[in-house]
Amino acid sequence: NAGVTQTPKFQVLKTGQSMTLQCAQDMNHEYMSWYRQDPGMGLRLIHYSVGAGITDQGEVPNGYNVSRSTTEDFPLRLLSAAPSQTSVYFCASSDRGLNEKLFFGSGTQLSVL
Amino acid sequence: GENVEQHPSTLSVQEGDSAVIKCTYSDSASNYFPWYKQELGKGPQLIIDIRSNVGEKKDQRIAVTLNKTAKHFSLHITETQPEDSAVYFCAASKGTGANSKLTFGKGITLSVRP
């Protein structure tokens, strides 16, 4: 049972490049979310999903897209990377809701030059 | 919206001593308060949570207390060990639906000195 798997672990992009951060969970959880973690800022919600085919915006959605075609996968797309998107990104899942008993992946450290 | 604050930003204790980490929240309607532990290079992991209808909850060496009147809640770790060294995040959410979202504090770095 792998839990929540995020790939890649590290990524360096140039300004303007696009990329997709992958997130997969094998626990059949309905609820999935993406957070970013910046120094001194805690965790901030980017986008979330309450089930396959259903997504919505969180606190800081600008510059990011998501889709949820299956229960297992919830990729996060950076459309045109900016230095302000340099951060550590965490994917989380739960079978209780967006706020309860979250299982986090190990994170993707992204640097945008 | 909700504002969750943690103070201090760092805490250092001697192995075997107790550690207390405090959080305050702003929205009196918040009713669910989890604590997450993040070890270096890993994602946050839920260690304990409490609902607003309970004043205290314990799980082995850790406990959480809630003071709704003062709008603060605290994490208590007894008999600290070096493996307790980590960043601890508190969070709060309100509402009863599954779509209720969490607001996290900025985190406190706990260091346990051997």
C-alpha cells in the first residue's frame, strides 16, 4: 500500500515553461487536494477535488490547472511557470473530507528560474 | 476568513522534558482542529485532532487541549525524544460538510536536545 505518491521529487524550470506535477493515491479516497508550502507561510490550498470529474479552486489557484479523470490521479499543471511559483508542493487525499484525516505525499520541490 | 497563528516559531527542549505548542484561531465557528507533524524531507502527517465538543484528547505521549472561549488550542508532548524533532502545524476548519477546508498555521520547529 503506497499511499499518496508524488512525482517528480525535484524539478527546475525556466520562466515560461509548463509542466505537470503528478499525484496518485491507491486508497480509493474521494477527496484530493494540492497545497503549496512556502517558508513562513504554512500550507495554502491551491485546488481540490471531491470526486472524479469534480474540481474547484482553493486559496491560491492562479497559474495552476487541475483535472480529475480517475479516482486515483490528480495532476497539477503549471501553465507558464513564474519565479513566484517556486515552492514545495504537496498532494493530499482523504476519505473523510477536505479537512479531515489528510494523507500527504512526500512533496515536489520546484524551482523556477 | 479564518486566521490561525502559532507562537513561537521555534521551540527547543531537553530530551525527557515536556513540550507545549500553542495555536490561536480567529473564527469562533471553527469546530475541528488537527495537528500535523512534518519531518525533514517528508510530507505532513496527522498526529492528533480534536473537535469543538471535546476539551481534551490524549494519545500516548501526545495530547491536545481546546479552549473555545479563548480561541486557542495546544499540543502537549510528554517525555520528549529526539525523534519528536520536527515542524508541527496546527490547523482549523469550520462547518460539518466534507467540503470544509483547512486553514493552517505557519508551523513551529521543535528541537529536542539529546
